[in-house]
Amino acid sequence: METMPSFSPLSVPQPQEASTYDELSMQQSLLFSDSLKDLKNLRAQLYSAAEYFELSYTNDDQKQIVVETLKDYAIKALVNTVDHLGSMTYKVNGLLDEKVEEVSGTELRVSCIEQVLFKTASFLISQSDFHRKRETKLLLILDLQYSHASLGVLHEVGSAMESSSSS
């Protein structure tokens, strides 16, 4: 009987600490890419095992042993594949959760900036209104003072004219 192809467990590379956001994104992309490559390698291993078991079954007299070995191998391969898919799902969910948190944080910062801008604009408008009202009051006061001064000058001029015409 030929030697059966070994079923290698899928590799799980350990991430190193990333110092920047770009490095972290690159590491996550590489890990995901490696996981996909592992799945493709698993497919090739399964095809190779299928060919081996097919040849063994047709060439071996102990067909029951070949069938049992095939069952054991297929179960291990299936468990390994499901485990790997679960691991990938966990990684993708973690990445999505991270992105959702990032977007939520950005939305919160934008909302805070909008509030500050609204309060600043309201303050500037109220200050503008206050200064406009103050200017209006000053102009009214100056106008009144000018009117009184003009009337006083006219009254003095009128009085001076009357006194010069009566003399």
C-alpha cells in the first residue's frame, strides 16, 4: 500500500505589532490573503488525497481499510476546513467591528464640530446684532444731540437776529 498524503493543518501566522494605521491595514490584508491561500492549498490537498484513495481502492485488496482510512481523512479535512472558515469569519467580523467603531467615532467628531460651528455662528450673529443695535443707539443719540445743538444754534441765531432788528 502506498503512503497516504499527509493532511497539513492550515497555517495561522501570528501578527506583529503595527506602528501605524497603514501598517495595521497591510497586516490585516496579508493575514486574510494568507488565509485564502491556505484554503486553496487545502483544496489541492483534498484532490491529491482523492486521487490517492481512488488508486488505493482500485489497487488494494483490503478495500475496507482504505474506505475507513478515507473516512477518517475526510472527517479531519472537513473539521479543519470548518475550523479555518470559522477563524476567517471571526477575523472578518473583527475587522468589520473595527471599521464600524471607526465610522461611529468619526460621526461623533463631525457632530461635535457641527455643534461648535453652530454655536460660534450663533454667537457671531448675536454679537453682530448687538453691535448693530449699539451703533443704531449711538446714531440716534448723536442725531438727537445734533438736533438739539442745531435747534440751540438756530434759537441763538434767531434771538440774535431779533435783538439786532429791535435795536
